[in-house]
Amino acid sequence: MKLLLVNSDNGPDYLSDLINYFFIHKEVEINTNYCPQYLFKDYKFKESLYGKGFTLYGKINSFYKEKINQLTLIEIKDRIKEFDLIIFTSINRSFNEIPLSNLFFTLKSLLNHNEIYVVDGEDHQNINLEIAQNSKYFKRELTEKYKNVARPISFSYPEFELENNYALLENKNQILAPMDPRYLPSYIFENEKDYYEQYRKSIFGTTTKKGGWDCMRHYEILSVQTLLYFPKIENKPKLTMSSFPVRLQLNVNNIFQNLMLSDNNIDTLENIRLKYYSKSKIKYGLRRVNTKLSKLKITKNNLHKIEQLNKEFNYWFLNYGTTDIYNKIFS
């Protein structure tokens, strides 16, 4: 199959780069106007990228560059009818300061069909209606307003990086990872190893809506078999992250809140003071609470629930949360 990926040269764009990552690992002939060098291991400025280049960037072996044919715009126009699949990976951006929306109409005028795939991975909920009506248009933050002219698409986890991040529940030793996107001072991790380690050893990791509902952080946390604590997930538009298991997430939120807020699970100092009335008994109580805290003091019933929820979320993640989902979208 001959593939044409029309990329922006405006710098990293998670969804566009995930799509490039996916196809670079497939047995297809890749043609493009621009090859994102920051995807490959020989890229030397990874730490200067957004999010310090964690997860997606600098991962692909450099020999894969040999399978990518970089074409000029004139060559693309001349050969446009040769390609079996044409994808604009970031329609709202530009290449050589030319808006990709302009290039779309130029290339479409040379074809006699609408089989051009267009990806809109921006945080906002608006779409380019004219392009959507003349293509197969995929929108990340899709709402019901545009359900008749656009299809949903989401971020994902780079499939071939997954095996190095697997973690078992019995190896976790803290309830909640310290990184919290709601609090800037919690952004303390300078390297990717430490960033993942704080999630790997935690049962829960907090994630939220920021610029958009979809976020790479969701997939990073799930990749190490850590459950999401995702407040206000019930407000997510139905067609944004359309396959995401909202009901399952609400169950996870409930058990997290019970564990963190209920005195039934962890003895507080106030409970100790009321329960142990002498100094010697208070010392015994403090030793007891330290032991419980070191073991997270999770009831057997809660542990069983967490294991079940983890299995269900892992099933969803492996089937709908990695770059393999683009097989279905671009088949």
C-alpha cells in the first residue's frame, strides 16, 4: 500500500505524531511532505520538547527513516493519484507557512473522490466544516453538534513502548502518585524513568481535563496498570474519547474517594487519641498506624475490587488505548 501522510512542520502534535508512529511500524510505503525527526532515537533535543519529550519522542529506531520517502509539494501533486491512502494528520496547522487547509483543497481538486482522511487533534471543539463535508474527518474533541460530518478519534499509548512499563498490583506500595495536574508544584520529575516510577508504584494516579478532555497522561498512567482518579469525568462529551469506559471510571472514582476520605480504612491520630487513653497505649497506637500506613491499610474487600477494576481497565486499555486502534480507523 502506498500511503501519503501530509504533516505539519509546526513542531510536535501528539495525535499527528502518534499516527506517524503507528504507520512507521507498519509494512506500508510511507510518503510524506515532512518527516518528524523528533520521533527517532537519534534526535538530540528531546528534553526541549513539550512535556520533556516523555513517552512518544525519541523512541523509534533510526533505520526506519529509510522507508520514508520525503517529497516536495510539486512531487506530491504530480503523484497524487498513485496513493492508496491520503491522511492530513493535523489539518489546523501549516507546512512551509502554508495552511494545510489550503493544501487540502489543492490536492482534492486533483482527485475525483472524497477518500482523503483528515485529522483534527486540537483541544478546541470547533471543526472546519467545509473540509469535513469533503473528506473523512476525524475530530479528537468531538461533540454531538458535528456528529453528522465528523468521526471520533483519540490519543493512544505508543504500542511498542508498552512492554517496558508493565507493573503488578502486588508490587505497588502507595495509594496515590504525587503528580497532580491540578497543582503545578507537583511537576517535580525531571526524567522519564522517575515520572513513570511514581505511577508504577501507585494504585491511583490523578488525571483531569485540561486544554481538552483527551490527554496523554490518561494513557501513561494506565500503561503501568495504575488506575485513574478522574474527577468530573461524567461531564465528558459523549463523542470525545468515545470508547472510554465512563461507568467503569466512576466506579474507580468512588472506591478511590472511599479509601482516601473514610476513617474506616486508615486510623487517624484523632482516632488513636480517643481509643488509647494512656501514653504507653498511644505509643502502641502510633506504631500500629505506622504499620497500617506502610501496608496502605486497604481492606480485603477493597483490594478485591481494585484488582477487578484493574483487570477491566487493562482490558479496555489493550483493546482501545494503544496505537493499534488506528488499524480500525484507517483500515
